[in-house]
Amino acid sequence: MNLSNPIYNLIIFLILSVLAYLLFRPTKGWFWIFKNNLKVNEKTVIEDILKLLFHYENSNKKGTIDSVTRGLKFNDSLIIDVLKEMSIKELIQLDGEDLSLTNSGRDYALKIIRVHRLWEKYLAEKTGFDKLEWHERAEDMEHKLSPKETNLLATELGQPMYDPHGDPIPTHKGKVAEVKGDLLSKLPVNTVGRITHIEDEPDVIYKQILAENIHIGSQIRVIENNAKRIVFYSEGEEFILAPVVASNLTIDVFEKEVTLEEDMVRLSSLQEGETASILGISKECRGDARRRLLDLGFVKGTAIKIDLISPLKNPKAYLVKGTSIALRDIQASKILIKKQ
Amino acid sequence: MAKKPIKNIIKLSNDLRWQIGDDFHDNLAEGIYADAAELVSNSVQTDSGKKRFRLDSKIDKIITSKTWGFPLMFLILGVVLWLTIIGANYPSGMLAQLLLDTIHPLLKSGASSIGMPWWLDGFLIDGVYLAVAWVIAVMLPPMAIFFPLFTLLEDFGYLPRVAFNLDALFKKAGAHGKQALTMSMGFGCNAAGVVATRIIDSPRERLIAIITNNFSLCNGRWPTQILIATIFIGAVVPSSVSGLASVGAVIGIAILGMVFMFFSSWALSKTVLKGEVSTFNLELPPYRPPRFWKTLYTSLIDRTLIVLWRAIVFAAPAGAVIWLISNIMIGDHSIAYWMINGLDGFGWLLGLNGVILVAYIVAIPANEIVIPTILMLTVLVTGIAGGEGAGVMFELDSVTATGDILRAGGWTLLTAVNLMLFSLLHNPCSTTIYTIYKETKSAKWTTLASIAPVIMGFVVTFLVAQIWRLFG
């Protein structure tokens, strides 16, 4: 081969680069797809079917062979084979087209859900993975952890009750804490409450919620609710959502006549020269990031004001307990204050 | 029997956890701060200090202002680098005079007077001693100037403000503003830059800063860049602007390094490092007059001498290897000759040559000895007159004579440009690799930090060579 022709060299290089890109680009690369396909086995299919049926049961939908084959990405004939085997193992009951969980099937499903939600909690608290990735990674991990490892993980995380989206984590005995609340899309105007759950599926809607910078645990007041849009006030800002998006948020409505802390706003809205006192840190700020803020003195009652603004506007330095500490705007949006 | 009560306690604690909920860490921190505040208000009196604080905020207003923030920063960094490069010339020259031109011949004649065999004398004095002496002469003066200056700025409180000013840029690349400081530290020495990443307390951003520090042109590479730019870049423009052109070329390479630093930081944070925990906070401490002598002492001992010692430890065997490959014969030729021959084809493809690649392989321990090794090997394989003999590294006082040797070795403008690029984009020196391992305690990240830049170097020099030949 003659390597002295630069054109040939460049063409060979281009082909190799394109090939490497197709093979290894993140998530869609052929290499990763191939690797993922290798992992599909019967156990995964059984567990995914159980989970799907469990969710149907919770939302009072009926599970059928058709809905399962449409709901899961596996090959139809594989699903049907697995369904037959599951009914032999008495995990499900086959009644013509209809499918329902047996008691042991329900227990099994709860175990998988426990791993899934614990793993999301773990990703939120101990790693830096983006929120958008939690679900996919937990989908993968839920088939891998043994019961013993799951319990160790739960101990490590301090036996959490809720996952980062606000879903209850079943205990190892299968006990599930209750989630109170109604869907935001169904609340009348002037309802006051707290966001207790943000659904992370489907992806498209979850991305919109994240883009709006809506935080779990925030207090809200509904301002407008009609077929076109839902407007609510929270932490000094107004949020406008399509009903389809709003139905992915669950609100715990305050039963007693609790007045909303209307003057609770985000630190990111503080202007130069204003003074405020800290009310708390949002639930969205987790793990090391949260502990670091607490250590630095971002605790309830502390006085705070802007010390300096960087030439590029972000970050800003805040004066807290006599020390100047710079935070980025995205962090400041997770600290709640009351202006004075 | 003793196990049962423990089990009960664990069960009780688990039950209690359910009851107290997730907030108890926050409540605990609040409680501690409330108690501390009460203790302070009961026991501490404040009255002074207020005036100081006003001065502080005045300085801050200027240093972080839109108009003055950036120009001031470039000015200060420029002055520090200028002082380092220019200021180091004289002590470096003196050290070279002493270690290379005076002590080296003295050792040689001493060795021959006691009848030391030629191979032992060559191995120890021409190999080991020369490499160590070279590293000391080139490395010590710039570090002894750069680190104290940098530490003084740090001590005064200026550097955190630089991180504050630049954070928005680094944030776009998924990095921490403090990486601006570790990057600048890397202009002095990458190993020291890697150690300096300890100031970044977020795990992901710290790894990014460690892995990308190599893209800062360190003081072992500045002289190479300046020499090659003077010989080759300066020669293609009218002599009235040749100085300007060569300085511009070197600065261009340094800026290209920053571009690669930002790009790799971004790529790392989006791929392999996305799972590492990422937090951000930056304390802006009050200004204080730098403690001059203490700073001088600690920066000389903690940074300069430790790094120098590591470099010496690695340079000594490199010197031995350089002497050995030039003097051990296989058939009619030395090992170096065979290596150069074997790598010539690949080197040509990259617009470099076999000599350069061999020099970069044996000079992994220290970038300082790349040029002396290249000169020695060029003389060795071309058989032209000059040099000090097989395996004896040398440098020439005259830039023109150096250029003549390189041109005799087949160098063109393309070779020079690609050498400058490759000098920027190749594996970190072994001192830095070792330091990366010590800081990360991870073979994985160390390997990534070592291999990734050299692959980029291959790709960039390859592309430049092909396009150059296509249009040249």
C-alpha cells in the first residue's frame, strides 16, 4: 500500500472515524446496542412483565396479552413463551386474553420496584448522573441486584422511604408507604399544596418539567386551570404547563387552611442590595451538594445578601455568616429565601 | 444470646428512621448552627474588622468588574509568565555553564584518570549525570520563580477571584472555575498543576482538571517551542518581523492547548465522567498581605523541590537508556538506529520523523531533554560532523547551527510545525503520570490521562501533514 498519497490517507482516516463514531457514539452506537441485546434473557422479560402488570393493577387498568406485547419492547413470540412459563410458575393467572398477578407475582413485582426506586435514590444521592439518566440506569440495575445486595444498599442509603421522584420505596417486607395527593391537572383554582411526585415517564414530558425548573417539595398555588393550560405560582415565579404535562405532577393539597408562604422565593431572584433570610434548601438539592451547603451555613434563619456578581453574571457571591461564598444560579434556584 | 439485643436495636433504629423522615440531617445542621450562634453572641465581641471589610469589597469591585476584571487577569498572568521565561534564562544559563560545561568535562577527565572503563564512564557520566544535570538546569530556575509568584497571588487572595470571574466559561465545558488556576499552574509544571487540583473539592471537576492539565504548555516545553519557532517559523517571514512571528507561533500553540483543554473537559464531562459527583462552591476569602518569607519557603520546599526531586528520579534512568540505546550494537548499528529506522515510516505519515518519535519515547521522563536527544540522534544517524559522540546529549549555543543540524536531518517547515503540535499534544511526562496516579489512586484515569493526549497528537499531526502535502 502506498501511503504517500495524502488523499488516500485522508479518505482512509475519514472512513475509520465514521466507523468509530457509528460503533461507539453514546447510547446509539452499534457496539452498545449489541452489548445490550446480549443482556436480554428470560429473567429480564419475566420481571418487566410483572412490573407492567403491577402498574396496570395500580391504575385499575386491565392487563391483556395484547397490551403486554405492545407495552414492552421485546419480541412478541418471546413474550408469549415467557407468559406461558410464568403461569406455570404461578406468577400470573392466564384467563383467555386477560392477565392478572397472583400474590407471589405481586410480591416479586414489589421486589423489582424496590430495587428500581432504591437505585434511583442511590444515583441521586451518591453519583453525578443527570436526572434524565436515572430511569434508564435503574431499569437496567433492577434485574441485577440480589435481595442481599438490595438490603445492603437500603442500609447504606439510610432506609429511604421515597425515591427522588416522590414514589414510595417498598420495604423488604413489601410494605409501601402511602402517597397522598391529586394530579395537578385536576385541581381547582386557588388550591394550595405541595408537589410530592414528579413522574419521570414518558421521557418527553419529563424533559419539559425539568426544563421548567420545577422542584419536588415546592409549595404551589393554582392560578388558572382550563383545557388549554394550567398556571400555578410557586416560589416567586409563575409556571405555565400544558394539561398533559401537569398530569405528571402530583400535589398534596393542604387540608387545613394553611396560608401559602407567598413571600417564599428562590435565592436566584435576589437582587443586589436586597437582604433576605434563608428559609431552607429545596428537596431537589441532594447528596454531597446539599450537605456542603448546610456545612457552609445555608440553614434556616441565616441572613443573606449578594456580595459580588461575576463579570459574566454567573456565579454570584453571597454573603453568609460573614463569609463570601460563590454559587451558580442553578444552585441558587434551589435555596429558598424570604426577602426583608 | 448477645446478638438478639443488637438486632433489636437495629430494628428500633430502622423504625425510628421511618418516623423522623428525611429531614433530620437538615434539622441537625440547623441545630448546630443555632447553638453556635448563641455561643458566639454570648462570648465574642466584635467592633474592629468592619473597616477592613470595606477595603476588601472595594478591591473586589475592581477585580471582578466587567471593565477591569479580564484585562487585569491577563495582565497579571502575562507578567508572571514573562518574568518566569525571561527571568529564568540567566540562572538557567549559569546552571548549564556550571553543570554541563564545567563539571561534566571535569567528571570525564576524573574518570579517565582513575582508569574507569569507557562503558561505565559513558553510562554514568554521559548518560545518567547528563540527563539529571540537564533537567536541573532547565527546570529549577523557572519553577523557583514561577511557584513563589503564584503562591504569593494565592496567599493574597487574588486567585479565588480569578476562578470567580472565569467560572461561567469553565461551566460551559462542564468544569470548575478553579480549573483556571490549576491550568495556569500547569504552565509552570503539569505535575504541580495536578497536585494543585486538590483545591477543587468536587470529584468530577477535579478529575477533569487532572486529566486535562497536560494541555497547559509546561516550562519543560516552552524552550522547545521557542527554539523551533525561532529557527523555522522566524525564517519564513521577513527578518524584520521574524521575532514577532515566532513569539506569535508559540503563543498560538499555548492558546491551542487551552482550546484542547476546554474541548476535552467538555467531552469528558459528557461521557466517561458524567457519573462522578459534581458540586460547586467557591469561597472568596478576605484579602490579606502575603506572608512573603513563609510563602517563599513553602513554595520552594513543597512545590519546587518535591517536583524537582521526582523529575530527577525519573530523568536518571532515562539518561541511562539514551546512552545505552545509542551504544549497544545489534549487527552493524545501534539500537537507536534500528528504532529510528523502524519508526521513520510512521513518523513520516505524521509529518515528523523517526528521530523525533524515538526522542519522545526515551524522553518520557522529562520534556527538557527532548531537544538535546533529537540533536544527538540526528548527528548519530546522519553521520554529519558535530555533537559530542554516541549517547551524549548536547545543545548548541548558536540557534543557526542548531537549525543546520536539524535541516541536515531532513527537517522542513512542516516537521517544525508538527513538532510544535506534538510537543503540545503528547503523553504527560512520567513525573506527571506518577503524580496523576498518586492523586487519583486509579489506574483507569491515569491511563486515560496518559493515552488520550498522544492519540490526539497523532490525529492532529497526521491531518496537518496530509493537508499540507495536499496543498504544498
